[in-house]
Amino acid sequence: MGTKYIFITGGVVSSLGKGIIGASLGRLLRARGFSVAIQKFDPYINVDPGTMSPFQHGEVFVTNDGAETDLDLGHYERFIDADFAQINNVTSGSIYQTVINKERKGEYLGATVQVVPHITNEIKSRIYKATEQFKPDFMIIEIGGTIGDIESLPFIEAIRQFKTEIGIGNAISVHCTLLPYLPTSGELKTKPSQHSVNVLRSYGIQPEILVCRTSYPLPEDEKEKLALFCSVQKDAVIECRDMKSIYEVPLALEEQNMAAVVLNLLQTCYKRADLKSWEKLVERIRNPKRTLEVAIAGKYTKLSDAYISVVEALKHAGYANEAKINIHWINSEDCVDYEKCKELMSGIQAVVVPGGFGVRGIEGKLNVIRYARENNVPFLGLCLGMQCAVIEYARHVLGIEDANSREFSEECEKPVIDLMLDQKDVTAYGGTMRLGQYECHLRKNSVARKAYGTDVIFERHRHRYEVNNAYIEDLEKAGLIFSGKSPNGKLMEMIELPNLDWFVASQFHPEFKSRPERPHPLFKGLIDAAVKQSK
Ligand code: GLN
């Protein structure tokens, strides 16, 4: 069969969890043996989110091919259990960049370049390109933002054209809305959803499926009302209630036969789903045998989305251990005072120092790592977290008091962390880091080698700085093990202290590869160690 398309839009409010809904539908189709690819359209003018503050936009997700993408791609990878790429995230900025570059090259032969057809054509060509690259049975395309926003209009217009082009039975629209609850009358209100569908219709799109986010069960008569006013079949009005865990959503949608409705609308033969392992996963999530107190010590602790893949990876490792992970957000700036740091770290059973940029809070991170090292608290350092662990070891074990990273101090005399050689001439910020998947060789008999169960690994990167090779010999003599290196042995990818229960850090970002049913070995190692200590 040719690829079938499912467009997902959102209405009423932002942050509805369209990504989770799309990803859950993807899982339900995958569970039926179909291949699924996705695309996320982001209506902002940034070419990619790589230059955006995590405070505003949340985590920057990194794909194997080195794209810096929206964090929803992480959800899609985790739910669908597939690897996506640059083509799977499309921003207005990247569309306009391509069109303007073509215009400058004279490719439009003197035509006036316009939103319709030039921008919309470029958007459609990205859909075709992703189809070509992945050749999926189903392509789920999520349009970021809320219906009614000015920004997303070219995307909406492009999908209107696309739906007509490929004909009935090959593409559907799923509109996600919110049903607000009025406590005074004890009712769920459907009017905002009706209005939102009206706006969508005014753009020429009649949704086939309505997914309603709600905190309470959606009564049958309200469902009928929504179906009537929004011109959607009643069984295509899907309730999506708040869940304790996002991983419960696929099962909730399956209970309402959402996949069956989709297959029917897309004229595809019905297949039964095999959701046994997912059901087992949810069973473990719902019935944890223990709780673990795990800290994330970083700079963006006010917005948990800034470290969403780290949080999910910790949870995945928890599920494997039948443990609920209780996350403690430690603002590294609060740890600059070592006494305060000790206080915040008391009772913590495992700690992650995640990636980041800039000098703020660094001394606090060093204190957290020192505390973990001296008190044998299981520790995992990610990217900047590994760089900090090297600085901490150099300062407090090797005795290089002024050891630092060139990132934090340009004129520093003992840069144990320094700018990578090929970064020295880089002036532009966007997309210029060492990005994406690289090979890493693990040291025999190391903790890392045992955790991975293999000699060669491939992990995703996003950094400009690295361990300075001039200090490696001294650091090794002082007991720090470099357990992972690039194939030519020149770039330090992992460190460990094998005498502690778990003290491991990586220059790469393992969190991007963790999956709910397959926790990442480094996160699993961390949580395993914490569980062992608790016994
Ligand atoms: N700022 C550090 C670097 O550029 C670490 C980056 C990160 O943690 N992703 O190397």
C-alpha cells in the first residue's frame, strides 16, 4: 500500500500533549505491524531549536544524523521505538531559508515569490521527501502551535492542498482540543472545541477525528453533541483523560478503538494489535515495589521539560527495577556553598549532572560531583556533567587547584577541558557543534564495557569542548579511568571510577537513546546501583 497520512492539529490551548497523542497513535499502528514515520512542523522562524533557550523551549533533542530538533521527536522515538532524522522536523525558518536561497539563485525564473504557492510547495515537498526516505505505511504529521495562530497558517494551507492532492482515503486530520471543566456547574464544556473546529473548517480542513483532553470522563451525550456539531462520527470522538504516566495513553486510546477508526478512515484492512509487552510495561509503572530519591543537578531546573529525555531515561531504568523514581530538582547555583550542597544531597540515592552551557552554577555542579564521589552516591554525568567530573577530579584528587574548562574561563591556565580543534574557527552558532551519532570504543573490563555488553557503541553528541589530552596521563595516574574513546583514541568519550558503586560519565548524551521497554545501559547501571545500595 502507499503511505497514508495522519495530520495532527491542536486547538483551544497550547501544551495539550499533541506529541504524546501522535506518538501513542504511532505505537498503536506499530503494534499492528505497520511501519510508522513522523514529521513535526514547528511554525517558528528559527531554522532549528538549537539556538533557543531550554528555559523557553525545553530540551533540544538530537537525532542520529545530528539534527537539533523539537523535544517531541524524543517522544516519537520513545513511543514508536524508531530512529528519526533531520527531515522529520520542519520549521518555518528552514522552509523560508530554502525558498529564499532558491530565489537568490534565480530558480524561480523571475516569478514573484509568495506564501502560496512557493512556501506551501516547499512544505509539501518536505512531506514527500520524508515519505521517500522512510517509505512508511503511515506518516504522522504534527503541526505545532494552536489553530488560530498566524504562524501556522502556511502549514495548515499546505496540508489542505496535500489532502486534496492525494485524495480521499489517503489522509485524515486529527484535531486535539481541551474540554474545560466548570466546577460551579460540574460540567465539561464543549463550546471551545466547537469553535476551534469551526476555525479549522474556515481554513478548508474538516477533521475526521477529535481527541478531547479532559480531566474527567466525557459523558455519552457530550460526545454525541461534539460529533453532531463538529461533523465527526461518534466513535471518532476520543476522550484523552489526564494520566499518571504518559505511557498509559496508548492503552487508553486502544480501549476506545482509535486505531480501528483510523484504519477504517484510511481504507486499510484491520489488524489486531500486539500490545502485550506495552501492557506489561504499564503494569510495572502502575505497581512499583520501591521508590528511589534521584537528583538532577542542573541549571534549568524550573522547567522540567529542559531535561525531558533525562527524566524519561531515569524512569525507564526505574521501570526495569520496579522502582518509582522520585526526582529532586537541585539548582546547581544553590550548591555553590558546600554545606548547602550537603544538605540538599542528604537522602539522595543517585544523582545525574546533565548537559548544559555556560559558567552559571558550575561551582555548584562541582560540589555535587565531589559529594557523590566522596560519599559513594551513584553518579551519572552527561556531557557537561562529564566535563565537570574531570575538572572536579583534577582539582581535588590531582591537586590542580585552578583546573577549569576554557568554556568558563578564556584565560584559564589549566584547561583540563578545552575547545575542540575543529571548533576553533567556528563563528556561527546554529548547527555548528559536534552533533549526532559517533562511534566509541570501550575499554576491556571497564564498568562501561560490562554495562553495554559490547566493545563498540554509537551515541549521540552535542558539544564544542572536550577533555584536554595534555592532562590524560596525570588524570589516569591519579586513578581516573577513560573507559570510552573515539576510534582513533584521541577523543575521551567516557570516564569512570571503578572502585565506587557507580561513578560513570559520558561526553555523549545517552538519554536520547533510552526507550521505555529498553532502558539505556548507563541509566540502568545508575539505578541498579542505587537499588543495590538501598537493600
Ligand atoms: N558546554 C559543553 C560543550 O559545549 C557541554 C555541552 C553539553 O552539555 N551538551 O562542550
